[in-house]
Amino acid sequence: MSATLDQTPEETLGETPEERILQTSVPRKLLSRPELGSVVGAVAVFLFFAVAADGFLRAPSISTVLYASSTIGIMAVPVALLMIGGEFDLSAGVLVTSSALVSSMFSYQMTANTWVGVGVSLLVTLAVGAFNGYVLTRTRLPSFIVTLGTFLMLTGANLGLTKLVDGTVSTKTVADMEGFASARAVFASTVTVGGVDFKITILWWLALVAMASWILLRTRTGNWIFAVGGNQDAARAVGVPVARTKIGLYMGVAFGAWISGQHLLFSYDAVQSGEGVGNELIYIIAAVIGGCLITGGHGSAVGSAVGALLFGMTSKGIVFAEWNPDWFKFFLGAMLLLATLLNTWVRKRAEATA
């Protein structure tokens, strides 16, 4: 049947104007997603190592990649939320070690059940996070200065207290203490699925991503996080509790450090006091690759997970490909620059089509 003169082109094609608007809005929605660039990069890295590295696609190899990603991702999630809120934390890496040291030394020296040490460690770690947030909001110093100071204090305390209490740079083993088996099951066990072993940290990681995404997208707290990261003065003017939000974000980083610290302790039975230095940069890199802006107000928990996955695929893909691992930091830096440029381009395209 031929079209009549009073029919619009949309009706002739069988589409209403509302349907055409819906279809054209899909690309805009995709371009506005902060994790788009990291997803594109992750697909490219996956395909590259699938071709270049023999055995990369085997189930045990995938398990290894996911484990490496989860050890970074557990911290990258709360670090991403903190960066969306306009701040960052240079003490996050050593705080992981501090959490493990407190748990180990308290349990051993007090001859208590290891779960007592785990609980004390949680309180101490959260207190450090609250301290960072409180000092930041009260003094209005840059987070670089505040958390750099905490980084140096924790680095010294980790080494000094460990030597003072245990006489060496590492803690005593807690493997024979009561409660060790159950704590290890929670923080460092292995789950077998289809004959393949997966570390429980992968479940912790996925749970944190889901919880953080729900907070950002479905709660009033998520709106506060984006608001204080975008413009904290404007957010304060409309009633957003800026100080409380930032303290909560730092405590979120501390909670991630506690989980990672307990995994470190119960995986190896003892802890070296000098571990963790430099890892804070890896957490920040994973968040930036995932679409977070240093200036705040933009990013997602899913993006940080993709950034951590990129880290895991690259670090293990180089090993599977039998390349010199000394080049890993080079590839990591290149990914950081490329992801940042791609994220910037995506944001500009999204703003241009808005």
C-alpha cells in the first residue's frame, strides 16, 4: 500500500517520533558511561593475549587472571568512590599491611582467638580512615598532604612496631592458633567450580562492586558523593553533609584495606612489615583507567572493576606469553595514558551530543 500525503516520514517507515528519539538516545547513553573507554580497552587486551599467549583462554589461566584482578579490585572500588568524591588516598597501600599486622600481632601477643585480632584490626583500620577524613575536612588541607602524612606515619609504624613487638621485620606465624582455619575460609579460601579453583577474593570483589554500584546509583548517599566531587561548596549550599560524606568515603577505603589485609595474613600466615608501599598508585591507576577523573565528580564502581581486570590480564598475560615481565610497568603506563585520552574523548563526545 502506498503512503498517503498526510502521513509523516516516521509513520511511513513504521516508526513514531518517540521511537526515533529512543533509538538516537542509546548512543548518547553509551557515550555518557564513564566505563566505556575501559571496556573497549579490556576487550582489546583480552583479544590480544588470546592470540599472543598460549593457554591464556584455559580455565586455570582465567582463574589466575581473576585472582590477580581481585586483589587490586577490592581496593580499586572504594578508591574509585573516593575519587568520585573529589579526593584520593596515598596511604591505601600501606594501610593494607597495617591491617594485617594489627590482626597478626594482637592475636599472637594476646594469645587470643585469631577472630579477636580480626575484629581489633577492623576497628583500628576504620579509625585510620576516619582520621584521614576528619583531618581533611577540619583543616581543608589537600588530600595529597593529609594522606601523604598518613602514608609516612604508617610506613614507620609498621616497621617500628613490628621490630619492637616481634624483634624482626615480620610477624610470627598464626597458623596454629584457634580460629585460623575459619578465618582463612572467609578471607583466603579456594572455591572449586567445574573442577577449576577460584580464590574467594573474587567473590569479595564482585560483592563490593555490586554494593558500591547500588550506593552510587540508587541511594541518596550516591548523589552526595557525586555532588561533593563536582562542587563541594555548591553541595554544601544545598544541604549535602560534605564532611560526613568524605569521612565515610575514607572509611570505605579503610574497609577495603581491612579485607585485603586479612587476605594477606591468612594466605601466608605471617606478614612482612615493608609490604604495600607503592600499591596505592596501582589502585588509583585502576580507578582512572576505569573512567574516574582526578578532579572528581565522574566515574563508576564497574569502571574500577574493569580497570582492575585490565591490570590482571596484562600482568598475567605477559607471563603466559613468556615475555620479559620487566616490561609490565611500561604497558601499565601506556594503558593509563591511552585510557585517560579515550575517556576524555568519550566525555567530549557525550557533551557535544547532549
